[in-house]
Amino acid sequence: MIDRLKYVYTGIFLTILMLPLVIVFGVSLNEKKVLFFPPRGVSGKWYSELFVNPQWFEPLMTSLAVAVMTALLALAVALPVAYFLWRYKIVYAKILFTVGLLPFAFPPVITAMGMLLLWVSLGHVGAIENVVLGHMIFLLAMPLAMISLGFESISKELLEAAETMGANRREVFTTVVLPIVAPFLVSSFAFVFVLSMNEFVISFFVGQSQVVTLPVQIFSSLRGGYSPTIASASVVFILLSFLVFGLIGIFGNLPKLLGAYEHQS
């Protein structure tokens, strides 16, 4: 009886989660320019609209560019901070680690307003690098935490063995440390990439209508007129997220990435 209740509860829970996604997908298939569910007629032309119409294609490319640059910049900052904190226990590395975690603890609108005021005071408003830096600052906590988990999973005995065999610090890092941490780097890049692609608040405030990402374009289209293209863009975002996180779940050790360690006796 308890097992049946578990299955029923799980089924209800999954249905509640999936129902909005099903509705959005159905709306994206409308043949005419209407937002109806069930769809009135079936057509996939609104998906091609994302890649044909410059009004949608340019924000899509901007989102991809911002997400890639944000993920690379976040790794470039997080990797040395996490490494020095793990290897040398330097005080300033701990301070930088704490500072990197703080923005994620606050609502994104606070980070967005702070970044906007900074760029306005510098007279440098509406540039793509502003959006990239805003995303990186807000999302830096994730690669910092994940890469730190990767370093903490390295056995000290392994490092001592490499040094005993004559490897210097650079060789230990490139041949022992980096291969072990590499899955955490890839996963960090993937997480930051997906979250940056979907981030709206910072893009909206910092971009100032001059850097238009796809989430900003979706919001603008909702205010200016309804179109199934909005639903199509949402479905693409959902599929991209499923793809990235699915690959991490299949090829990576997801419990370990989330901090669950297996203690060996």
C-alpha cells in the first residue's frame, strides 16, 4: 500500500512539473499567430522563425556569446582562487572565495542595480562586456563551490606519491590535479552557461536595450504582442537545459558534483 502511494505521489508531482512545459510546447505549435492551447492547427514554422527572423536570431546569438564568455571568465576566476585556497590555505584566497559567494546569496536585482550604477558612473553603458561581467559576478559562486569540491576530492597520498616519483609542482598540477578536477571544470562551465542563457534581470538592467539577449527579447515581445515564437524560444531553452544537465548526469558523477562523497574504509 505504501509503495503504491509513493508511485501515485511521484506521478502527481511529475505531472504538476511537466504540465506547464506541455502547455508551452503545445502553444509553440499553433499554425496561426495566436497563443492557444490546445493548438489550433499544427505548424513548426515558429521554430524556424528563431533562426530566420533577425529580431529573434540576433538575440539568440547574443545570448550564446554572453553565456560562453561568462562561463569562460567564471572558470578563469574560480580555478586559481579555489586552487590556492586548497593548496596553500592563503588568507586572501579565503577572502576572495567568500566575496565570490556573496552575490549569489542576494537577489539578482541587487547585483543588477549595483552593476548599472557602476557603469553609469563610468560612462560605459549598454556594452556586451557589462552584461558578461554582471553574469559572471552573479554566477561565480557555482564554479567556486564545484571546483573546490573537485580539489577536496584529491587524495593527499596521491600528491605525495607523485612528488616522491620526482614530479615538481607544475607537473603534479598538470598530470595529477588537473585531470581529476577536469570533470568539475566541464560541469561548472555547463551550469554557468545554462544559467547565463536563462538570466533575465541582469541582462535587462545592464544591457539597457542596447544588448538584447533572448530572455529580454521574450519579455519585450510579451509587452508588444503575443506570438508562438515566444513559446518556441522557451521550448528551445528547456531542451538546451535538459540536454546539458542530462549529459552531466550521464557522463559525470552528479552526486559527487553536488557534494556527496563516498567514504571508503
